[in-house]
Amino acid sequence: MEKTNIAIVGLGTVGSGVARLLLDHGDRTARHAGRTLWLRKAVARDLAKAAARIDLPEGVLTDSIDEVVNDPEITVVAQLIGGLEPARSIMLRLLESGKDIVTANKALLAEHGPELFDRARQLGRSIAFEASVAGGIPIIANISQCLSANQLQSLEGILNGTSNFIVSQMDEFGSNYEEVVKTAQELGYAEADPTMDVDGTDAAQKLAILAHLAFGATVDWNDIPKVGIDGLDPVDLRYARELGYRIKLLAVANLTDDGLELSVSPTLLKIGTPLAEVRNAFNAIRAIGDAVGPVFFHGLGAGQMPTASAVVADLIDTAVGRTKLTFQTLEYFSSDNPPRAILRDAETLRGRFYLRLHVANHPGTLAAIANVLAKHAISIASVIQHESETARGEMELVPLVIMTHQATEGAAKLATSEIEALPAVQGVVTRFRVKE
């Protein structure tokens, strides 16, 4: 049987999972590839840590990228280093030394995709990136190939397993945010610095990649409006349940006559709908095509083996030659006069809103708030007002939750600012979007 020599650069959690699949299930990968995928080198920065993580055959483990770059018999590399540098420089070196690349680094693609993909095309090489979005869910192949007969109209997804785990735990157990982040770190779901996961950056980068594949336009992830879960209060999860909703960090891409609607934000989703029921570290994407209608993808979006599954599938496709065909044909992330996405002004986006505020228990308070909302053409759908939260003798504050009917984001933002300025309102108003 023919042999394709493989290298892994970056032997962390995912890299060691890829090595395990190649070493323990070589018969399986050979059956699908029609050839042996032979792990020739694995590059790690810390050899002791790598050796403790996985037992590799003698001569495979190294801390020198040169052993891969200078080996002409290695033709495919799983480049699994995170971040932007040295990941970008290493990928360019590997491409220029004649290697085809498989990567899981969505930040690198979102930031430097056109440069890297153009260089690969110039050199006759390919880059496969299924593992960069939604872990083990084959969403890249489905959007770019399996659904290619469609004009996709919308994508809605839970794209970050870390944030979904945190929100799910807060929702189920009533834990506070800091406690759950610590638990996520202990379980390996969150990095020591989880900022990019919890502030919406990771989801925005993945959404930019999906929007490019689905709509054929270049999107700068920095232009996507985003709000994370780092300010989420368990009380909002309780009120959402009382209203029949769950809160999820939702990434949205809608194709409209006025351009693309893109956003990442905590959103109330109706209990019982598929996205609302996605729990823990799972991801999910709902896509709508003009021919196929709605389709739903669900699976583990993070973790060693789900992500390794996607990487090894790309290694097989690359070794067989399927990746090269699609890579050259589809021209992902081309910098040759790329069609820049026309993004809809976020202020004009319409939807329903959840508002939570603390107000003085005085006659006329609710009327004053309703007047502000009416001024901005926002009507009230429902109100929840519970008992006072303060002891007798202090200013009596009561929590107030308002669900609105349809309004624009701009109107909701202006109304929120004016409500916060009312004498009877204490503190800031919490505002989330609501999706039916």
C-alpha cells in the first residue's frame, strides 16, 4: 500500500489526539485513504510535556521545525499551533517547502486567510481547515460542498463550546460566572486566559469564516458587533426560564437585500427549540438554504478527540487529493479583488428585546418607563415585577423585567439610555435580544 508521510506541528491537546488516531487506528485511516498515513515527525516546544502526554515511536518526537521543513518525504502537515505568531510564519515556511497544510487555527485564518491561501495557491499547495470551526461538526464541508446547490440565506449557531458550557452550568445549577469559569478551566474546556472565548471574539472569528464560505464575501471579524457572556448574571437566566426562554451566546449571519446581518451576542431562545437545548460544550449550527430549507448540525465543538477527528479527516482528504481539487476550484479567501461584505447597520436591525432593571417602588414608575419606550416606537409585550429586594426603611427597590415587541437596535439602545437616566431607575439596564 502507498504511504503518505505526515507531520504534526504542535503536540498539545489536539495534536496528541491526532497522533493517537494515526497511531492507534492506522488500519481505519488506511481503509478510507487507500494508503497508509505514516506519522513521521511530531514537533513540540516542550519535549518532556509532549512525552508525558503521548507515547510516540522512537525518532518521531522533536523540538525542531527544521526536521519537518527540510524533509522532502513529508508531504502533509497538521499545523496545530494556536495564535497568530509564530503560527503564520511557520505555515508560510511549510508551504514554501512543498507541504500541504491541515489546520485548526481559526484566529489565523480570520486574520491572515487571504495571504496564506493566496500563497498556497501560488505554490500549488492546499490548506484544509475543517477543524477551525465547531470542532467535530463537519460544517466547513457541508457549507462549501454539500450545500453548494443552494444560496444560503441564514446561519445561526452556538460556535463556542467554552461559553456554552459556562452558560449551561450557570443555568442548571445557579452558579456564578467566576465559579463556572474555574470549573471549565479544571475540565480543560477553558484556557488559563479565557478572554477570547467569553468576550465573543472566538465566535466572531468563526462566524467570519462561515460567512465567507456561505455568502462568498470577505468579512473582517473585527467589524462584527459582539457582546460576550462575561457580564452575564444568573438572575437573567432565571428570568429567561420564567418567560420560557434560555440564554445562549448566539452567532447570526443573515443575507438580506440590504447586506449581511452579522452579530454575536447573548440571546433569549425559546425553550424546546433546537438551539435552546444545546448544552455544555456542544456546538450547533442551523442553516437555511433556498433549495434544501432548514438543516441542523449538532456535536461537540471543543475537546481533544472531536477536534482531532476533523483534523484526521482533512489529512485523509489531503492525502487522497480531494482537498487540492476543492481548494483550487473554490478559491477560498482570495485577495484578488475580494468582494467585501456589505454589512447592515446594526442600528437598523429589528428584533424583540429583554430589559431588566431595578426601580424605586413609587407610583408612576412603570408609566414613566413605558413613556420612554413609546417615544421610540417600542411597545411592551409583557412585564414581570417581583417583591422588593431591600429591607424596610431603605429605598424600596424592585426588579422589573420587560419583554418588548419588535423594534430596531438603535431605538432600543436610545430608549435604554433614557430609561437609565430616569430618577426612579437605579443602575444600568440589562438588554438582550430575543429570538423566537
